[in-house]
Amino acid sequence: MYDQQNLNNQDETTYQIQQDDEYGLPEAEFSPIENAQPVAAAEPVRQKREIDLQPKQERSSWPIWAGIIILLAVAGFSLYYFVFKADDEVVAPRITETIQQPAPEPEPEIVDEAPVEENWIPEAEAPKEGGITTITEKTGRYYVIVGSFIDGDMAGDYAKKLAAEGRQVTLIEPSGNKKFYRLGVAEAASFAEAGEELEDLKNTFGQEIWIVRY
């Protein structure tokens, strides 16, 4: 019996020694192996989509019609105001006043006076003295006639007027079948000289003068 007790003590000591051989490792827990059951994959869940089967309501067209009506109203008002009403208005004429500036006064020009010659004095022409010469007989000379009168008084008045202008007048009285008084303002001995006098006197008495040999 003593041996049996020693044997048990020895076995217990051996078991304790075997347990102490882990040297601080954590104690492992052992459990029986279970058969793994296959797990079925979860089916995807389909989301339900609600479809609105009601017909869409048509957009209201009243804003478009309202805009058209407003545009027509504005156009009508503009037409009335700028066309018809403008014709009725009376436009006052524009008065433009032009102010004329006074013209500047010209500066006086300084003119150097020419030296006056003390010794030269222009002589005034003496007025020509006129006169009337009446002839009743032929002289054979050529006269430049400026007028012919049937009345002696008219011939005398015109002769006095010409004499007052400083001309020498020759009054030829009627003779033979000549019934006219003729007035000559120049005389010459030849027709050529009388012709020269005629051309000079045309500037004063006109083209209706002529030459008479008496």
C-alpha cells in the first residue's frame, strides 16, 4: 500500500512537471471540430419602381397670349402717339436771330504826300465862247449838220443852247426850194476835213448827223 501511494504521488508529480513545461505560454483551449454547413448566398432584393401612368398635363399657353396682347398694345400706342398725334401738333417756327457784329473800322492809311512843285501852277482852261453865225448865201464850204427845223424859232432856241455850251453854231436859213433851217457845229474847206469832224462829233450827237456843202 505504501508503494501504491508512492506511485500515485510520482504520477501526480510527473503530470505537474508536464504542465509546467509550457513556460508561460497561454493555455490552449480545445474544442471538438464541428462539420461546416454551406450557407446559401442571399438573393438580391429587387427595388420596386413606381411608374406614374397618369398622362402629363399640357403646359398652359396663356402666358404666350398675354405677351402677344401686350406687344400689340404697345405697338398701337406708339403708332398713335408718334404718327397721328404728331400730325395734330402745331410746330412753332424756329426764329433764328442773326446778330451782325459791327465791322471793324479800317485803320487810316498814311499816304505820303508828293512834294509840291512850287514853280508849277496848272493853268485853268478858259471856257470856250460860243456864238451863232447866220448865213443866207452859199459859201462853198462844208458844214457838219446836227439838226434841221421847219420852224425858225425852234432852230434859234437850239442854236442858243449849243452856243451856251461853248460851240460855234452856223445857222443856215432856207433858200430856194429848201424850207428847213439847218444848224452846223463844224465847218471845213474840204470834204475830207469835214469827215474827220463828223466822226469826232458822233460821240456827242449820235449817228444821225451829216455833211452839207453850202
